[in-house]
Amino acid sequence: MSTPAPRFHSYLLQEMLRLKPREVPYSVALRNTFGFLLPLVVGALSGHIEAGAGVAAGTLNVMFSDRPGPYRLRLQRMLSAALMAGLSAFVGFSLGGHDILIVIATALCGFGGAMLVALGPEAARVGLTSMILLIVCGAEARAPEPALVASALIFTGGLLQTLLAIAAWPLQRYRPERYALAAVYAELATNTRQRHESHQAPPLTEAINNLQVLLHGAHRARGLAMDAFRVLAGVAERLRIELLALADLREQFTVAANQHRLGQLLARSGDVLDAIADALRNGAAPLHAENLIASYEIVLAEMIAARDSGRDVRNAPLTHIACARAVGLGGQLRAAVRNASHAGSRGELQAQEIELRLPQALRPGNPLATLRANLSLSSIACRHAIRCAVCLALAVTVERLSGLAHGYWIPMTLAIVLKPDFGGTFTFALLRVIGTLVGLVLATAIVHFALGGIWERIILLGLLCFAFRELAAMHYGIAIAMLTGLIVVLLSLLGEAAGDTMLARGVGTIGGSTLALLAYALWPTWERSRVRPALATLVEAYRNYFSTLFDADERARTDARSAARAARTNVQASLERLRAEPRADVELSRLAEGIVANTNRFARAAMSLEAELQSTSILPQRESTLAFSARIGATLGDVATALRSQQPIAVTAELRAHQQAFAQALEPALDLPEQRDLALALIHTSDRITDSVDTLAHLLETNNPAEAADLPAALDTNSRNAKLDAAKRTRNG
């Protein structure tokens, strides 16, 4: 049992030192900082600094709800956060003088706020804000009228941030959509210049999903321009598939010249995509994209000439497939440039566009139904809610009985630190303690020795607010140091001594973090029980996606693709939580990593096949193709069942035999020009798919992840039937 310890220690050290990518644009951080400073400046100039500080506190509560999205969604999200903040503050002020009532209110708010994690991070953030404000405001009892005034100030701060966030709506109506499209095309361009192994996940998941929510979600913008954006989004999806197919082919070529030509094609594609991304950001036409496409077509002509020369016998099948894919990619690039240049006629747009709706996997469910479904001890959200409610009630009770000055820091820290999983709780607790202590020392030193006047402190508050907003997603510990300094300086404006604030916050942070860890130790929710079901869902999602490839229903294929992305994201998050647990199950981790690697191999092969199927409506040997697809689906179903039941499965050589028979059945299609390219792609891709599915089954057949870890290399996609190779060489020679 000593083996997992270094893994946990290593993970913890990485989390302590890791600086995540910057997520918040500087413009957003500056806008939020301006919203925070404005009431302070007005309060200082008018002589009502206390009221200004109350409004400024309200801006902090809503600041993190200012996230990318349609203006309608942004308005609803931030306004809801502001209303909940004002309501929680009023309840806290009103019940603060009644010990029993405030404990009951805190428990109820803790349960309800924590349950919101079932609805996603945005709802969870609103729930956490409500808990914090109820706790903080409950420490200061007020009569109904003053309580209403103070709560109104907090709501006003949230409303101010909301108005600033949507101020550009009349002037830049489609800016969020343009920038989201630009992000997708820019990421596509970046991916063309990177090499990806077959066991890695297909790139570009989150950006595509975010774009679908923008263009098809309930809060999407309305207008004629949205039609062009949706066409561009559809082209981006097809471009992604074509680019992935070409990138996979480049890795399979054994001749350097072919690899070089494909690398050139991908590089030229990246240039075109960068031009489109720049045009979308600037709201202009990609004027020089036509020249870039001409450069792409020169390289494509060289590849076609090399194919027609017939000198490269070894790679002839792959060369035929690559040329077909490159021609398809060129067509998609031209379509992207055309639609980025102008919206086109209404009829053209309607002809290209499928029925507008968000894929099933990305649609938000009914919130009440979701919450009802999670009201069970088997639900992580419910266990977290009960844990949070009990702990907050106990913390508030202890704080009231002890009579500690500023004792509300203890339950407030507890609410912030306590997460549904152990890794999040432990990491947040540790980083919060370290960040708080560092921030207290720095802020107190600055207030005592460097600042004296109100305007210097307001300037310092602006710097700390900007840093906190930017760093919150990058490194929690550093961000907390900034927030701690901000709170110390803000309270000093109201006459509270920095030394008293430092001591109370330090003790409260350590006490609240300790209580959170103790609560999790007494009633933990370990991720190891959730990994296998998540993996089973992933395998089932890929099985459903593969089954849609031979169906003309584009809607079903889009839904299945989105569901697979969502399942893969859930598995990745589950593995991260598993690695964060002490005494993690190393064998389970190895099994999960093997499953993920081979589902990625399967997905990349299936997407390459989808690229081929999009270019033709003729399916060679349809009955044999559908029979092979059904066999793959059945094996994947067995894998998913084995994962859920935690039982090994019996694996035979039947799947490989089915693939070889399928390949032989396709040989006559190699002599038909209209079916040749697709038949070659089916033969080539079916071999890769069979390898990946065989490996998935073997992982569960052996029940020995350590042995199976090397299987992706052992079951190489170049292991082909000799007779079939000879037939293909004869056809293409």
C-alpha cells in the first residue's frame, strides 16, 4: 500500500506549483476592476465611503459570473447572482441577532447552495456566494430598515457589474459569437502545426462545445448574421474531421516525401484558418485567404502527381486516401473563406444548415428535475450538501458560543474550501491557508508602512482587484493572497485596524480549512467508485457515435459526437480527481489510462472514416459494412458492461476474423472508380478500429492493466493481412 503515496505527493506538489493558462481577457479584468473602484471613488468624493464600500463588496460577489457567452445569458447569469447576493445579505442581517434562527438558516443555505453543484459550475458559484454573504452579514445584526439598505447596496454593486458587462450589447451585438468562432478557427490552425499520437484525444473539444451553446443555446442571439455564423460553425466541424484524418495519415506514411507533402498541406491550411480567425475577430473579410488557398492547391497538385506516377508502391493505398482527403479539405477551406467574407444568400444558408437546436448532450436539463434526481445519498452532490449543511451549522454555533471577534471567518472559509471531492478540498484548503497568510503579511505591511491616504488605498485596491481577477483561475494560492490584501485594505477604509483583521482572518482560515478536512475525513466521497461507470459511459458514447457513421441522419451524428465529447471530458475530470486522492488505486488508474488511450485511438480512426463518408453517398458492400459495424458495436457494449460489473470478459479472435472477412468483401469495390477511395478507407480504418477495440477488450479480459499497458504498441495498425496487401498493391500498381 505504500506505492500510491508518492503519486499523491507528486500530484500535490504539481498543484502547488502549477500555473494554469490565463482564462480571463485583460479587458474583462479591467472592466470588473473599474466596476469595483467606481463606487469607492464616488463614496470618497461624496463623503459616503461606507456606502461606497458596500456597493464595492457587491461588485466582488458578481464579478466571477462575468464570463463569455451571449449577452442574454450573461445578463441572466449576473442578474441572478446579484439578486441572490442581495437576498442572502438581507436574511443574514435580519437573523443575525437570533442565534438559533441564523444557525438554521445557515444549514438550509448550506444544503441548498451546495446542491447547486449538480447544475454546473455557474450555479455552484451562485450557491457559494449566497452562503458566504449569509455568514458574513449574519455576524452583524441590523434592524429591518438598515438591513434592507445594506442589502440594496450589495445588490446595486452586482447590478453595476452586470450593466458594465452588457454595455456593449447595442454596439457590438455579435461580438461574443465572432470571438467564439475565431477561437475555434485559431485552435484549428494551431492543431495543424502540432503532431498528435494516435492514443491522444482528438483535439478541440471545449471550444466547439462552447460555440454550439452560443449559436444554438436557449439564450442565443437573434438576427440574420447568426445564420452565417452557424454555417461557419458547421464548416469548422467538418474541417476538424478532415484535418484530423490528414494528420493521422501523415503519421502512418513510411516515406519521408509523403510525410513532408502532408505536413506542407497542413501548414498551408493553418495559414488559411489563421486568416479566417483574424477576419472574424476584426469583423472583416479574409482578403488574402484566396492567395493562401492557391498555395495549398499547388502542394495538392504535387501530391496528386506523385500518386499518379505510381512509383511509391508501399504507400499507394494511403496516398489515394490522402489525396481524396486533401481535396475534401480544400473544398471546406474555400467554403470557410466564402462564408467568412459574406453571409451569402438566404437560400444558400438554408440549404447548408441543419435544423437549429443544441445537441442533446449539451442541453441543460430541467433544473428541478436534476436536483430531484440528486436527492439521494448515492449522489455526490447530495452528500456534499449534507456535509456542507452540518459543518456550517456547527461552525456558526461554535463561533456564536465562543464569542470570537470576526469569528465568521471560520464558517466562511469552511464554505469556500469544502468541495465535493477530496482533492479539491485538500488543495483549496492548503492553498487558501498559504495564500491567506502571505496576503495578510504583505497587506498589513503595506497599510502600516507605505500608505496613509484614502486615495493611495483606493489605487492599491484597484491593483489587488485586477490581480485577483486575473489570477483566480491561474493559481488559487496567489489569487487568495491578492484577495486577502484587498479585504484588509478595504476594511481599513472603514476604520478597522489591520492587525485585528490579520489575526482574525488568519485564525479563521486555519480553523475553517481544518474543519473542512476533518469533515471530509469523517464522511468521504472517494472518486474510485465513480471511475468505472464514467469509463463505461465513454465507451458507450463512442459506440453510439460509430453506429451513426453509416446513417444519413446528420442530427443523430451531431448528437452522438457531442455526447462523446462530454463523456470524455467527464472521464478526464474523474481521473484528475482520482490522482488527487491519497492511497489512490494504482491498478485502477492504469486500467483507466489504458481505456482512455484506446478509446482515443478508436475515436481518431472513426473520425477519419467519417471524413471519407462525407464525400460520397455510395457505401460499398453495404450489408458487409453494416455487419462489421454491428460487430464492433457489440464488442464495445461488452466492454462497457464489463466496466460497470467489474467482471472480466471473454475475448476471442472473432473480431479480427470479422475484419479480415470484411476487407476481403470490399476487394471488388477497389476496381470501381466511384467506390475505390471509400473502399480503401474502409479497409484501412477497419484495421485500426479492430486493433483499438481488441485492445480495450483485452484490458478487461486479462484484468491486468500493467500487462496491457504496452498493448497499443503491440497491436500496431500496420499488422495487415498479407493477401489483402497484395490485392491493394496490384490494384494501385
